[in-house]
Amino acid sequence: MKKLLFMSGMLACMLVSGIGTAHAQTVSLGDAIWNAANEFSAGMEPDSRVAVIAMRSGSVMMSAHLIDEMIMAFVNTQRFLVVNRAQLELIAAEQHLVLDGLIDDATAQSIGRLAGVQFIFTGVLEPFGNIYRLRVQAIEVETAIIRRIFTADVRNDGVVSSLLGVAGREPLRRYLNQPSVNWASLEITFFGLGVRYERDINDFFTVGGTVFMNMPEFGLPVDSPTIYGGLVAARFFLGGSPFFLEAGLGFGAVGYSPEAREGMDVTWRGAYDGLDVGIALSLSAGIRLGGQTGGFFANPFVCLFPIVPGGGVRFRAGVGVGRSW
């Protein structure tokens, strides 16, 4: 019994120790930056001339903060000669280059060569589960060899949330080329409006729903109806292309004016006075333009939706305009 209690105590201590170690491996953003500067300074020649070129993240505010803090950390190690940000921006402007979070390694190397530095630093802060991962690399300008890479897991605390806030934020998937999964749009059709939301399941298949209303067309006879509908639909993108076919199921309602209803032989009636309600199907085709990695998109489409029983085959055509994320 004593041995069993002893072993249980040991296992408990090991578990607590392991949890503490795992928690300790996640650091604040400020600590991660200072740890990066100290690690790089320990493995590079003293008085190396360096420049922090670009740090990608989910917002302009965060990228600027990372660059400023990295420069400060490198200066305070007193082992580097750091080119300031203003000089780098001046060099980039003279060469008609854009110095922002989307800069590639080749452009960064060109700026570093023009600035006369030996090493350039680039990096990224990206989501990693419930935390963020900071990755910084040192690139030798003359050879383009990556001399060293530093990584750290950063806590998603108030500082990180503030710097990655909605104000001034660009979706991180734009930098990582990750596809959008949510699509919300306003559908504008001939004499009608609709609202649609859909979510990508994979590159070929989405599910979503739409509600819409089509008013009587101007110039048509008085018995032209108002059409209402609500559908759950699945879209199939042909070969992963932007072209799609859609099938949907829901409800539809046909509303006639009182003048049009007089003398009409209405053989199917819904629960609401003045509306004939039935099951609606939809068969659509169209194309999705833009929005693949976030932002605005357009969605021209044509749609046939039979309403049964007795509602006939109705037609919709128009364009959906919305935003993806």
C-alpha cells in the first residue's frame, strides 16, 4: 500500500511539473521578441549590420509593432548595428518597392543589399490553435542563406488581441493564402431582392440558405404575382472552378393582388389569406468571382424554382454582391 501511495504521489508530481512546463513554454509577445533578439545576438558576429525588413501578421498595427519592437530589442543587445525604419522606407521608395507585410524574400534581400546590411530579418505571427506562433528568420544578404530561425509560442492575451483588433485589421488568410469559408451576400435580381449565406465544406461543395422576394414586373398584366421563397441549398463547383450548379429545397409562396384573384380558379391554397404556399425546389447555375482569400465578391446566377403543387415554374436571374471571410 505504501509503495502504491508513493508511486501515485510521484505520478501526481510529474503531472503537475509537466503542466507547469507546458504553460511556461508559452510566453508573452514582448518576451518572445526579446528572446529572439538575444538568441540571434548569441550566434552572430558582433557589430553585424542588420535590418528588420518585414513582419507579417493579421493587422497593419501588429506588423508595425513587431518591427518597432524587434529594432529596439536588437539595438539594446549592443551587438548589432541596426538600420532604422525610415532609411529602409526611403530606399524602398527610390526603387519603387512597397515595404509592407506582404513583402517577399527576394524583395527583402534587394532592399537589404541596397541598405548595405549583412543580414535581414523577416518573420510572421500566425495563429496556432488557441495561441499564436512567432517565427523570425535571419537571412544572409549576399548568399540568401537562412542563417537561423527562431520560433516561440505566444499567449493570446490582451496585448495581442488589441494589436490584432478589428480596427485596421487585414485577414490573416490574405497573407497565408488560405481560402475563405464564409460567404454572405445581397442578391439583386430583376424586380427582386434576396439575402444569402453559405459555407464552404471543401473546394467543391458548399451548403447555405437564401430568402428572397420578387415583385410583379412593371408592364406585365395585373395577374403577375409576387413571389416569396426560402431555400436550403447545396452548390457543387465544377472541377474546383468558380462555376457552380446548385440544388435547393424549401418553401415558396405566390401572392396575387385582390383584382387578380377575382375570377381565378385557385385549386391550391396555403394557410395565409392571399398567398398560395407550397414546396419549392431550385436549380441554379452561376459563377463566383473574387473573395477567395477574403474580401468582396460577386456572384452572377440564373435560377429556376418550381413551386408545387400548382405554383408553376418561376425564374430568377441576377447577381449576389457580398463579402467573404
